[in-house]
Amino acid sequence: MRLDRFLCESTGLTRSVAKKALHRGDVTVDGLVVKKSDQQINGQEVRLEGRLLVAPGPRYLLLHKPAGYISSTQDEDHPCVLQLLPPELRRGLQCAGRLDVDTTGLLLLTDDGQWSHRLRSPKKACNKVYQVDLSDPLASDVTQRFAEGVELHGEDKATLPATLEVLTPTRVLLTIQEGKYHQVKRMFAAVGNHVMGLHRLQIGDIVLDDSLAPGEWRHLTAEEIASI
Ligand code: URA
């Protein structure tokens, strides 16, 4: 891609303003001032007045969401997960599948609406794996009840089959295909238990890295993007 187009698409500047910035020597490519609009950009580091520009094109990020952050737009009580990302990356990003304010773990963000739609589509049946801490020991019939589907308060259809792996009497791994509002908490409420802690570990083939501390993020790999 030509440098002037890279500047316009990554900043929203008009072509004439981008050309003026180039002329003034405000643009560097891999640390060197470049004034030629037609310089080809292919993976180099481009800066405008010292500010690193993010290559145009869709962005796909994986964030280890900490507790206390909301995954929708800002509200008055809690900061938004976008605040955990560098400002130059935030423009146009949306959460692909939300987590409650007190839920931690794997959160995907993208500006690619179609990809996000595929990820959330019940037809795609993208499995989500949660580690769940419960207030009371798991009753012996819950695995069977979740496999058959449970009725959630206010819903007319039962949940799709879900699987449980019991780690301890009060800690389980739950795999669900859907993403209804507060689904995991409502599923356990439906069987008389209560979720004390909720942490998402996996969506489809995309797994939260052990090495990412709460609040840390990374770009998805090409393979992960293609897996959805
Ligand atoms: N289910 C919930 O109840 N909360 C979440 O944050 C995610 C799934």
C-alpha cells in the first residue's frame, strides 16, 4: 500500500492533509523521515509526529478481562475494557461477545462486524468454556440436566445441550454453545446453585493464554481469525 493511502486510512486524514504532513517531514517509516507519497508500506513501522500508526484493515484482539471492567460502552460506575488498550488501537473496536462486569477471562474485540456476527451466531455453535466457582457443591443430577437443557427464567426454549467437567465439588468447567444474557449464572440459578466466580477460558479454538495477566492483550493469529 502507498504511504499516503496508509496515512489516510489509519488516521482518517484527507489525502491533501496527509500529503502536507509528508511534505513537512512529520512522517517516519522505520525511524527515517519519508516525504514520498508513493513509498510502498508493507509491515514497516509508520509514525506521524512520533505517534505510531496502526495498519489499516480489520483488527482482532484477545484481552484477558479483569473484574471491574464493562465490555459495553462506558457507564458511570465502571471503566470500559477499551481503556485497557492503547488509544491508537481503540477506534471502531467492539466486543465480540460480552462478559459481565464481575466475569474475568477471554474477551475478543474486533472492528470486523461479520466476523463478530459469525462468532456470536447460534448457528455456528461456537463452544465457550467457562470455569465456574459455585456457592454450593454441585448436585449429582446437574450434569444430566445441563446435557438435556434447562429452562431459564423468562425464556420459552430450553438451553442447548451443555457439558460439565467437575474439578472439585464447587468448581466446574462448563461448555455452552449459546451466549444468552447472564447465561451461566442463570443456568446455575435454574438448578438451585449460585455462581460466585466466573472465568472464560476458551471460545471455539481460541484459548486464553496462561501468560496473559489480567488486563493484558494480544493480536489474534491468522489461524485463530480463520477458525471462526
Ligand atoms: N454467562 C454469564 O452469566 N455471565 C458472563 O459474563 C458470561 C456468561
